[in-house]
Amino acid sequence: MKKYKKILKTGIITDNPVLIQVIGICSTLAVTNLALNSLIMGLALTFTTALSSFFISLLKDITPKHIRMVVQVFIISFFVIIVDIFLKAYMPSMSKTLGPYVGLIITNCIIMGRAEAYAISNPPVMSLVDGFAAGIGYTFVLLAVSIFRELLGFGSIFGFRIMPEGFVPWTLMVMPPGAFFVLPIIMWIVYNLVNKKNEVKK
């Protein structure tokens, strides 16, 4: 259990794909104007990353090296299609809102990064946990950015009104540039916290 806890801690906190590795930034900036959008996007990527890593690891010993990347993309695409079909069938409004970003999960650096950095050289279950941790770490960042943006941009969180009636929404927060202000601030805070912990350990 200790090794699984370490994998989870690494993916979610100490080696967070967005905050520490600085990958998966495009979708982080694109879908974070509403918390619900971010949650669905994060869960979709978590599902895809975890199961893709599991099957890539499971098939690694029988996959020819010269077509390794092709096989990985095929596996990732399979799970992205499942997510896309599910959203269209059960959450059509969310499917329209997220639009092309669901399909672009295929090109997300986090998924291929976990496949190449971990799944290709580790057992399936550990790869599943690693992919899950990376996805959850990504989801937490999306939610942190989107909650801040939605609160200041709409005065609500997950559609529930939080700010008083007299609150004047910050229009900039719901526009694409809003994410460029919020995400770097969160990254700066986390960077400083990590550095302080490292200094204390030394």
C-alpha cells in the first residue's frame, strides 16, 4: 500500500502535471471559466489517463517497439471516443460546451507523458494508479482555477450564487485572458510552498 500512496502523492502533489511538470496547460486555460466544465473535463482526462496507462502497460511486452507510439495513440483514442459518446448520450449540453476539447484529450501531453514515463516500464496496476493520480492532480488544478474565475466572473460556484446582489462581476475573469492571470498565481504559490518544504528538510 505504501508504494501506491507514494504514487498518488507524487501525481497529485509533488509532481503535479500542471503545476510542477507544466504540461496540459492548453486545456487548463481553455475550459476553466466554469467549475462544472472543469470537473467534467478533469474526470474525462482522469478516466482516459488511468485506463490508457493500464492497457499500455498490459500490452507493453507484446507491442513492437517501432509501432509503440501508434499503439499508444490507438489505445488513448479508444477511451477518448468512449468519453465523447458518453457525454453526447447523457450530458449533451456539456458535450456542446466542451466541444472540441474532449476530442483533443488525445493530444494532451499528460496522457502520453504518463505512458512514456511510467506505463511503458511498470506493471499494469501501478500504471493505473499513476494515471489516476496524474488525472486527479490535473483535475484539482482545473477546479482551483475555475472556482476562482467563476466566483469573480459570475459571482457563483458550480452555478450556486455566492456573492451578494451588489457584486459587480469581473468580466475579464470569464474571458480567456483570465486564466493567464489565475494559473500563474497558483503555480507561484505552489512553487514557493514546495521550496519552503525543501528548505525545512535540508
